[in-house]
Amino acid sequence: MTWRAFLIGLLGVGFMAWATPWNDFAKGNTFLTGSHFPAGVVAVLLALTLVANLGLKLLRRAWALRQAELMLIWCMMIAACTVPASGLMRFWFPLCASPAYYSSRPDLAWKDTVLRAVPADLVLSKDPKSDVARGFFEGTPSGEVVRVPWRAWLPPMAAWGLLALLFWGATFCLGAMLRRQWAESERLLFPLARVPLEVTTDAGKPELLPSLFRRKALLIGVGTSVAFSLVRCAPLLTGADQGWLPNLPVGEILWGTPLGQLGIWAARVYPIAVGFAFLVPSDVSLSIWFFFLFTCFEVQLSNWMGTPLVGGGWGPFMNWQEAGSYVAFAVMMLWAARRQLASVARKALVPRSGVDDSEEPVSYRLAFWGFIVTFLGMAAWYAVHGMTVAVALAFVALAFALTLGLARLVTQGGVFLVLQQWKPVDLIHGLSGGKAFGATAAVVAQMSDNVFFWDTREVLSAHAMNALRISSVFEKRRRLLVPAMVCALLLAMPVAAWSSLRMYYSVGAYNVASAWGTRVHPINTFEKAQRMITSPAQSAEPHYGALAVGAGVMAAVTVARAHFHWWPVHSLGFLMASSYAAHMLWLSFLLGWLTKTAILWFGGGRGLRAGRDFFLGVILAESAAIATSTLLGLAGLRFGPIFLPD
């Protein structure tokens, strides 16, 4: 770690935080940070490794950036990717401004419920005639100077910012306690961290280019990916509105057949997902597509039995089943780490206990007490804003059960796009029969869930675990990594807030190209809160059977895998089986699994190593294509979701 790497990291963080709101929302381009393998950060890493380092080596070899420096920049930037888009800014500001702006609509009866119940420090205004709320949604008239009413925004920014910092602090502390368990005891592969490590392995050595880029299989993978990218972009040359994405019309093919109710509406091929599916163990990649089809057959079976599930694969049954799987998975994951967690507690309570944490990026004592303080701080924040203490503690505990499951999908499953359907607020509201949340607590819980957990493609827990795995490359000053990432977050928040609010007050939140987060999502959020307030028992709708099925299947598959060496399916895929991400990625993971299985059967170890290099080339070339399409999109050229799911 060096000062120059830290400063370069801050520059990268500042640029991403400024550019992402304009790119993702105002322009509606391919998301710059919209996954746990963010294309913008990959582009920066490739530019530093292949361009900047090449120039530095030509001038003086000793000036080249070393692997530890490049990895510090990477870790700072991926942590900061949590802030400017779906991890925070995409929904935070629109939800703060919505109660005042939309409550004046005659079809939304919020004035005596939502608007009265919402705490004043969590929203921009409670006045339906608020000029600052109207300016946020409608923008500044042409010819007038854009002015952001910062004084009005400071209270909600301070209140929500405190919760975000407590949440992120607890995430880092929990990750630090589990790092050794995941990386050393269970030996997870961390495929998304493995790629930048491979790229930078010999960055500081005299050779002009890293050895990875001199391997024949990797160059073939790069060439194949570039050719396929050109094919996908070809329709733009004929005047088409967007490029072409391979998508098998499975739903149309099956419609009218006995399997017509499976609900498979997407069968898309994303080469970057095929690449990550190849890098993970075969049982894991198998589980991603196997459990997706399993949930589809659940929907089909219910139709055959004459009792179709309400909402099909998107309805309450699947939401509760998914919730049961997450809770069971979190319990079993913590049970498997019980010895590691006991060692952490021993070191924290008895510093001279003999537990060695000298090689850890965060001392066990700091991680243990830091997690307790931040966890209780989050619960206190919710209690101050209307929840009972018991509900607040349960709410925070479920939030971490959710984020741990998502982190595991990324670090073990190589799933760079993670999204889930269930929300902690719905589970607690349902299990309590509508009695857990009062009016204020209902609004706060819905807002919180829909700021942090509606779209989890950038959730910090996975980025943090990948960064903690990467910490092994830092021979010196390892314990400066997490403070550096905290600095990145602290810089990204004000820069992204300034960029977002300038953008919204310029063009108007109601007029941005990516309108889901400003039009549909806020109304849905507060309509749910409205139903929780006016009809708590009727809106609870618990599904105990689905919850039991989710927990039972998760437990059964996990136990079977632990006791039978021949068991072929991992339980991990069940976490995302009914999610939007599974619909987007299942075919890609099937292709990756088939490719790896065929190479293992016919190519042996040598073929597997060549396949690994080939797909590393595919992943890097696809990431470069995503970054290039984003830059061209800023210039007005639309590619559509041909590189990444939107």
C-alpha cells in the first residue's frame, strides 16, 4: 500500500461517484457499477495494468504499480460502487421526496396516513405543496439557474447517512470475523476476486505485460468475445434501436403444451456469466440452473393440481419460500463457523487467550466489538424512528441474514448479479399477523427495505468479502485496507449526492430515462406502507407452508451434501432460484456447467487449465465491451441490455 495508490483510488472513486448517476439514470445507459464485477472498475484496472504500467515501465521499471497497489485501488473502488446507484442513491432521494410530491394526487390517499406517520427527519418535506419536492421531480425550467436546496436536504441526508454508515460498519466487522472461515477453513474460490488477482499477479515485474496476457488460450477467449460483441452490435449499423442479445423463446415454445405454465420467460446468453460459471465448482454452477428449473416445476405442478400459485414465480409463495431458504442458510452458515466465531469472541473478551489474529486485516477485538456497537446502533436508529426494541433487533438480524446469503452467492457461486424477492419487513409483518409495526414503523421499515434491499446488485457485503479475501496480497500495512475502503465510502457519499441532486434538479426525476426508481418504485413503496397502516391483518398474509418448504429444502440439501460424497447438487442455488437474477442467468450457468463437465470428461487437467484461461479472456473482454458501450452510450448510441442484464 502506498500513498500514490490511495490517491489514485480516491480519484477513481470520485469519478465513478460523479459519473454513475448521470450515466445510469439520466441517460439510461448500461449500468456502470450495476453488478459485483463492475465494468467501470474493471476498465480502470485494465487501463492501469496494460496502459499506465506499460508507459511507466518504458520510462523506469521501478515506477510501475505493483499488485498490492493495484488491488488497493480495486478494493477502494468496488466498495464505493455501493453508493452511487442501486446500493443507495437510486432509491434514496426519490423516496425522500415522494411523500410530499405524490400525496397531492387524488388517487393516492396518503395525507392522513403515510404523510402523517413518516418522521420529518427522513423525508424532504411533509407539505404536499412543497416547492423543493416539486423541483426535484420536475426539474428547473429552461434558461434558469439550477439550484439545489441543500438546507432542506441536510436533515434526511444526515439521518439516512447515519443508518448507512452503521450498516456498512457492521458489514465490514462481520466480514472480518468470517474471513478466515470462508477463505481458509472452507476454501471458497472467490471467483470475482480471483480475476483481478490473476490480472495483476506479476504487475511489478520487469516484463512489459503481465504473463496472463501472453497465454494463447486467454487471447483466443478475448478474440472470441470481441467477435461475438461485434455480432451483437451489428443491428445498430442497420438503424436498429438496440443491439441483439441471444434469447431462446422458451416461453413461446412451451405455451399451449402441458409445460406451458413453467413461467420461463427468459433464456438469455451472457458470456461473462458463462465465464464465471466455468470458474466455480461444478456442483455450484449446476445448482444455479437446477434449482431455477425446480421452482419453475413448482409453479407448473400447482397448475396441474388445479391450485395455481398467486403470482406464479413472482408471488407470495415464492417470496416466503425464498425467505425460509435464506434464514435456514444463515443459521447453518453461522453454525458451520461456530468455532471461528468462538475464537473471535475469545480474543475480544480475553486478549491474551492465545488466538492469533496478527494476519487478519481487522483485529478480532475491533471486529467483535465493532459489530456489536454498529448492530445495536442500527437497532437503536429503528427504535428511535418508531419500532419496538424487539422488532428493531429482529429487523436488523434479518437484514444481515439476507446480506450474508447474497455475499455467499457472489463469493462461492460466482453470481455477479444477485437480486432477491423477499424483504425483512414482509416476513416480520406476516409472522406477527400485522401487529409488529405501528404506523410510523411501517413507513420507516418500507422505506429502509426499499432503499437498501430492493435492488441488491451492489450490496456491500459481497464487495467487502471479496476485498477481505484480496487482503492476503498485502504483505505490509494490511490493516489499512478497511480504513482505505471506509475513506472511499466517505468520499463517494457526498460526491454521488451532489451529482445525483444536481442531475435531478436539472432534468427532473420524473423525466429521467431510468424512470422505475422515480415513478413506479416510490409509489409502490408507500402504497405498501398505506396497506400496512389501514389494514394490517389483511395485508400480512403469512405463508407458513412456503416458509417451511424453503427452510426444509435448504436444510435437506445441505445435510445430504455433507453426508453423501456422491450428492451432485449444492444448496447455494436455492437461494436465488425464484429471483430475477436466476431468470437472467440460468441458461448461461447451464452452458458454463456443460462446458466444464465436457472438458473434465474429455480434456482432463490440461484442458481445464486452458478452459480457465479462455474464460478469463472472455470475462475481461466482455467487461471492456461493457465499459466501451457505456462511454458510447454517453455519446447517444444505445446498445440495450446485450452485455449485462438491466
